[in-house]
Amino acid sequence: MTDPRPAFRDLPFRDPALPREERVSDLLARLTLDEKIGLLHQYHRPVERLGMGPFKTGTEALHGLAWLGEATVFPQVVALGATWNPELVEEVGAAVADEVLAFNHEDPVKVGRNVWAPTVNPLRDPRWGRNEEGYSEDAWMTGLMGGAYARGLKGDNGSVWKTAPTVKHFLAYGNEADRCTTSSNMPPRVLREYEFAAHRPALASGDAVAVMLSYNLVNGRPAHVTPLVNTELRTWTADEVFIVSDAYAPNNLAQLQGYFEDLPTAYAAAVKAGLDSFTQDDDRAEGVLAHVQAALDRGLLDESDIDTAVRRNLVVRFGLGEFDPEDPYAHIGREAVNSPEHQALAREAATQSITLLKNDGILPLKAPEKIAVIGPLADVQMQDWYSGTLPYAATARQALAARAEVVYSEGVDRIRLRHNKGYVTAAPDGAELTITDTLGAAAQFDVFDWGGWSYTFRSAATGKYLDGRLDGTVGADSPGPHEFDVHETFRFIDVEGGKIAIKHLHRPDGAEDGKWIGVIDNRLILVDSQSEAAAFDIDHVVRSHDIAADLARDADVAVVVLGDHPLVNGRETEDRADLNLSNSQEWLLRRVVEANPNTILVMSSSYPYAVNWAAKHVPAVVWSGHGGQEWGNALADVLYGDRDAEGRLPQTWYTDAAELPVMLDYDIVASDATYLYYLGQPLYPFGHGLSYADFTYADLKVDKDRAGSGDELTVTVDVTNASGRDGVETVQLYSHQCGSRVKQPLRQLRGFRKVRLAAGETRTVSFTVAVDDLAHWDNTTGRMIVEKSRQRLMVGRSATNIVLSASVRIDGETAGPRDLGKPLAAASNDAYAGVLWRDETRASGDVIAAEEAGGWIMLGDCDFSPGYTTVTARVSGHASQLQLRVDDPLDGDVLAKIDTPMTAGVYDYAEVTVDFGGAEGVKDLYVTFESGPVRLASLTFGGQS
């Protein structure tokens, strides 16, 4: 009898008893070159002769399963960060993994198990449009929380992963404006101490198996061809790391970025730099595969390069058990999606994320009979771009109404838009807007102010939103902003005669600006310029602030729920310009407080606000990120004191955007950015959050007075709940290095413990700190060093609320002077002004670039003792002059003047040698750029006297 099983069933790669590496090698050896190329796109081509089906990378699972229909929606990532609870975050990851499996089992072609999560970009600047995707501004905490989420997602049973987590986005990504063409300046210290610290943990622990590259450039080189993938990232683990591109980023290399002359050249460079999978053109793989084939035909790639990338693709597929005879997770089905257990977990995560910023004693609520629940977010639960579809939404209004009488106002004005003698009117189905003489609901619109001068308009008749469509028509039939391209936002522009024009904020592909609303034949359409725009008068039908104030005045307490729409004014592709609440929301809050001083401000938002007035005048201020389907219930639990307020801020809240460096300044050290270096007084500091209980700290101890490399320090402190109710405290440990060759953080988080203490209970909280973790990057030696110093260890409730401290002497090394016997890399400078980091070549290296005169760099502690008499500068660019000075960039003695020649291009270097005037002993060397543009790669000293 003939064996009915396909022949490939008995091949070695199908044998789960063999080591995974052998199985991967066996399958790789059986693939033809064409078949291997077909595995380099997001959508793998099937290889039927070997029983390889289709495979898709990239299921979105940031804080729940996205874009695939109803699934449990957990709190936003920034809210998960506010829980300060990595164990809880891991549980959320595990729940999301089960829901991914449930969908995958129903449709394995559409829903792959390589998930694009977690995001581990640290929240350097709260104006970043994707702030809600990050866990914290602290890189160590980001790495810890991201690793926990990845661990839950991976769910490794010892042989087969539930999902294959992908950390994103590598590297130095934190701005949306022109994100595909802007370059992030990355000095060596910031790169290693901040960026790498956030990305490394999930990979080093094996909890994540893949990495997504970022859209931006880093030091002038696209992140998609950064050499750091191979020289750094892949050294963090002995396992293979699968590298994927961000969506549509590969073509940017030769198009938007213009870094390579054509796509075959760009694709070849990306593969050699470590890219394993091209996410380009959605499921249309033909173009990508043709460019890879062209690169092979032109000798830019060889088959071994393809093999390397394909091997990493296969490692993921084998890790997910694709070629095993049995699926250990086959039992996970649709019942896992939005299960009662996941609903309870969503509520717990939302509860622990709610952060009490201020409380004058009004909270917890003391059984009020009537609550005025007010605000545009009071009876809605928002979804961001990476949220799943809400199966249900427990809102603040609903949850509070279950406990007391609730009166409600959305707090938004209702208007009519008058054009000549008629009014903008929505058709019954919202399909079009016309000018009519009606005054009823069809001509009335609710106006939502989301800040940044961005407004949405909801028809009082249809309940749907105004939408400027791609075909140039305007209707009122949208559910509101809900897609990546937002078509529902508008701006009022004052025009002559006290009237307004309405600008549509959506910019069509390739357009530099949005369109305007015009009127032709009494129909509203989109027109190209303001000169064609219609002029409108605004007639107020309802002034909601008056109504809200009246409701608040007659209630025992008012709860005002404000915040952002996650797809408006701060979102992917759009940064915020400021930190302010929208004008309308700020005025609403002030009117309510004036009417009823017993007001609680609740903010549900993707990012911090500069709520300075509220911090002074409102009795209680509460914040959380958008909390998912159970947020309203969680909020009520906290407001009523059924649960303590457990959240702590994962990032600093500033008083004004003026306190921040410019958005593109990624050098947190030089710009005094984040809680690590910020010298000002924040509105609310990193780590801040109040409990309903009172805690005292005592008896801080460190087990060693002195310690060295390889040692561990044990820090203990007694924490007592000194109140009459149970409570939760997050005990935070910070360090500060007292004395250093270089600028050190003012404080740096080294550990935290969330402790639940009964009334009157005392517990000893313990931390372990590895001395080697106190290292910083040293430019003189080009490595991480633990410096000889005294380290102050500080315990407190936030970065600025330090309660106790102790110090330890660290027997580290003293960074010696720079050895000028070898080339001195310009990029390894210790201070700078007016210069940029740029790519030395398209493949590797960094240099310093001056675009104009006046810039300088400082290379500290240069040892001139050997008596050097010449210096050679390796330079490229335009003819310029460099001056070498000691001690000061402006007034220091000039020791050399180097006239640089024009070179053929920025990657064509010349070496110029001149006499060096000499310096004695160890000095700080300054290189000043007297004109530009010019690039300096290195200085080499010679001719010892």
C-alpha cells in the first residue's frame, strides 16, 4: 500500500526532536533561490512542494488585538506604564497573545503570530504624537515594562512560542513631523545610556525575538541601513534576531530620503545592514522581490546574503511551531476573546493606571447624592489607532450613575453656520451638506475643540461627523476620526467682516496644505485655496458652559472629564505644538469650578497637559491614559475609594512647552531633558502619584560602605502605612553620582516596588543594585565604565520627593586622559555647539558636520605630554578652516589652523596635515569651525618632539 502522507512530512525539518538550528538549516538547504527570495517580503510566498503555506508578519497587538474586529481593549501603553507593575503588564501581554491565537486559528493567513509590539521608544518629549505608545520617559523602566509585555506575548512553553514579539522602533525615533526625512542627533552617551537601554532588555532576556526599524534617519543615515543592527543590537543576545522594516519605509531609502540612487541599491544595502523582511506595498510582493532579484543580478547581493536573511525568517516560523506535527495551543479558540477573565484584567489594569495628582481631601467621595458629570469625554471611551474595536465601553457617566444620581452635560457648544441668508444643513442620511433656510436640528452642529486649533463637528440630526472626502464633497455621515487618514478635522480662520472660513486639515497625498470649505450651487464642497472658501457666521444655539455650570451648581460634586481625542492633535504623523488643554475645555473647567468648588478634574489623555490653573484651583486632579473598555468602572472604584489610587506618573508633567528643548533635540544630556537632567520645577514630577493612605519611611540601610565592579548592593527601607485605611505605595529608588569627569543625571531610577500595606502595617522593602549597572559611557576609552566616585542612593515617592538617602563609595576606575597616539574620533567629543552628527560613509561610522561658521566641539582631557608637532585632519565637504584651541573655544590659545580643501563629495575624504603649536600636559581641546559646510572625521597627532 502506498503511504498517503506527503513526502515532506518525513523530512528532517519536520522532526520536532531535532534541534531547531538543524531543522532550519535542513529547510533552508531545500529551498531554491527563487523560493528564498519569496520569503523576504511581509507576505511570504508559499512553497507547496515542501508543505510551506503562506505566512504574514505583523499583527498589531500594542495594547490589545487591533484592526481585526472586537477584542479586549486594554489601557493604552502609557497607562500601563503608569501602573508601575511589570507583572500586571506581563499578564496583559499573555491575554493579548491568547486572543491573537484565537483569531489566528480561525484565519492563519490573515492573522499572523508575529506581533508588532511592544513599543520601547522612551518618552523623551511629551509632545511626541505617539506618546501613548510608550511606557515611560525613563529608558530602564521602558525596557523593564516592554520586556514584561513581550514575555507575556511570547508565552514560551519551553518549545513553541505563542507569538513572536517585535520591539519597535529602532532607533532614536520620537518625532512625527517629517519623520521620514528628519535625522536624530545621537552622541555616543545618549545612544548607549538612553536609547540602547530601552531597546536591549527585551532582546537580551529572549522575551522578544524581532525588531522593527524606524522611519527616521540617525546621524544622517536612514535607520533602515544603520550598522548598529549588526555591530550592537545582534550582540545583545546569542539568539537570532529577526529584523523587519516599518510599513512602506524601504522605498523611502531611494525616494523620500534619496539616500541611494535606486531601489535595488537601497534594498541591497538594507539586507547587508541586517534587514530580513520588507514591509512594502501591503500584500503586493512583486515589486520588492523584483528589486531584490535585480540587486542579485547586479552583484550587489549574493546568495549568502539572502540565506542569512531567510534563516532569520525561518527561525521565527519554527519558533512558532509551524512545522511541528501538533499545535500545543490548538485549544485556544474564540472563547478567549473578550472573555470574563480578560474583562476583569482590563478593569484591573485600568484601575492600577489611574493616577491621583492632587487631592485636598475631596476624595475619596463620601456618598454624594447628586453628581454632575461633565465634559466631552464623560460618556465616551476613545480608541487610538492601535486600539482594538471596543466590545463595549464602561464610561465615567455610566459607572457613576450606578452609584448616585447623575446629571450630565457633554460641555460642547451647539452652533449653526450661516452663509448669506441660509444655514449649512445636513441631508437626512448625512450624504451631503447644503445651504437651506431651516433652523432645526439638521442645521445644528456640536463643536468639539481638541486643542491645536483642531475641531470636529457633529450633526445634531444625524449624530455623525462632518467629513471632507477625497472626491471633494463634504458630508455629515462619518462616525468621527477613526482611520489613519483623518478626514473629520477642521479649523476656523478669521476673515474680513467678522466672519470665518473653515479649513479642512487633512492633506491629500503629495499636497503641501489642506483644502477649504466652499459653497457652489448651495452645496458644500472642498476648494483649493482660501480665496475660494466660503465665509460663514456662527450662531450659537446652545452655550454649553452655561448649562454645565447650572448643573454643577445644583450637584453635591462635579466630575469634569477632559482630555484628547487620540486621533486628533497628537497622533501618529502629528506632534503637538504645546502642552495645553484646548481652550474650550479649559473654559468649561473654570466655569464649573466657579459654580461648584467641589469639583474633581479627571483627565483621560494620551499625554501630559500643562494644567497649571487646575493644579492651583481644583480640589482634586486625576489622570490616566485612555483606559480601554473598563475604564469607567475602574474610575468609579478609585473615586469612591473602593480601590486606592495606585497610578504613578511615567513621565514628567511640565508647566509649559517652553520648558522643553526643541522637538528634534535628542541629546537629553546637553539639553537638560527628561527627569534625569531637568533643572526646573515640574508641575508634577516623574513618579508622582498620591494614595488615600499616608506612608512613612525609616531606617534606610545599604549593606556595603564600599563596593566595586561585580558587586551588588542591597538597599532596604522600612515603609509604614501610618493611616487608618489600607493603601498602596510605590517605593522608588534613585541614584546620583557625586563627582564625575562628565555631566551626570541629577537622579536616575534604579528600582521600584509596589507594596500593599494594611492600616498600621510596616514592611521592609528591599532593592538590589548591581554596581556594574552604575556605569556610564566614557568617550575617552570608548566603553562603559564604572567611575570611582561616591554614589548617593535615594528612596522616595517621586523623582523630586526624596525621603531618605545614603551614600556608598564605589571603587571604580578613574578615566584617564585621551591617548593621542591613535586617531581621535570627532564624534566622540564631550561637548559641542552648532554642529551635527552625520554619517561617515553610507555603510558605517559617524563624523561631525558644521553647516556654517561658529560651531565647535570639545575633546576633553587630551594628553599632550608626548609633545606632538603635527596634526592631521580627515575632512570632507567644502573648503573651510578649522582652528584647534585649548581651554576655550573662543579665547583659548590657537595651536593650529587647518585649511581644508573642497572634496568630490561628503563621503570623499582628504587628509590635511599641518604643524601643531604644541600644548603642555592634559588639556581640553576645542575644534572650531570657521566656515562650512564641512565634515570632520578624526584628528591624528604625530611628529613627537
